[in-house]
Amino acid sequence: MNDTDAQQDLTTQAPAGAPAAGPPEEPPVDMEYVDQVIDRYGGQAHFALQMLLDINNEFNYLPQQALRHLARRVDMAPSNLYSIATFFKAFSLVPRGRHIISICLGTACHVKGQPQNYKRLQSDLAIEDGETTEDMRFSLQSVRCLGACALAPVMVIDDDTHSRLAPDQMLDILDTYE
Ligand code: FES
């Protein structure tokens, strides 16, 4: 399969949760890093999931260019990589912000007032669920239970857990992230 076929395979299906207005433009990709990841796993296709995780962690999403390159180097059909990438919620096929906000809409958080927090966040950031701010600072995603129900309502930004939230705290919390 050549590059053109591969690109078509990876771009003809819109990823779930992509903004209706279309995904942000793909920024330049450090392909040296992608090669380092592939080399780290000996270029073996059965480590594809781990390679995808490393690439996703580095760029906060899976760049098309990196997916095509990975498919070629590990000799996998791009459609197989795409299947993995769309199966796991940890992956994104569209560029995401520097910080990922996961807001819990599970039952415990819901009854403790999370809908108001969520509304406030969407309004402050001027984005909907699954979207990224224009300055690429934040991406917002709703999740079902973060496993910290006793601390409800809960929001996680990157690896930081913010608990027992109130709507008027949201902006102060966001201000601590560049
Ligand atoms: S319902 Fe929100 S952490 Fe469990």
C-alpha cells in the first residue's frame, strides 16, 4: 500500500467526537521522535499499541503523518492501526490542546452539581464536549466516573485531580495551566 492509499485510509472516516466545524490544522510533527519510538520497540508490529500510546502521549494525539510512517515501518495495514486508534478512548485522531480536561458526568458527580460546573467550563472556554480551544490550550472531554466518587464532583486536568468543585472555582483552576 502506498502513502496516498494509506492517507486516504486514515482520513476518510471522521473520528468520533470531532468538532463539527472540522479538526484543528495538524501542527508540524517531530518525526525523529516517532522513529525513536519505533526503534525502541524494535519496529515490531506486535508492539503497535504501545507505540501508539507513546506517540499519543508525546503529541497529545496521533498525527496522520506519524500513523502513516508507523504503518510503513512496522509493515501493518494503516486500517489496522486506525482500528486500534479508534477503539481506545485514550487516543485522539485530531490535534488536542496542551491540557486535557476530563470532567466526570457519572452519577455521583451529577448529583453533586457537576452539570453546573460543566456548563460553566463550556461557557468560559467557548467550546463544547470533544473540542479544543482556538489557542490549543485546552481540550474538553466528558467521562463516566473517574473512580473518585467520594470526592465528587471531580475533574481531572492532565494528571491532576480537582475535587469537590464549585462553578466559581473553575476559572481559578484553569488559570493555573499555561
Ligand atoms: S461519578 Fe464522578 S468520580 Fe465517580
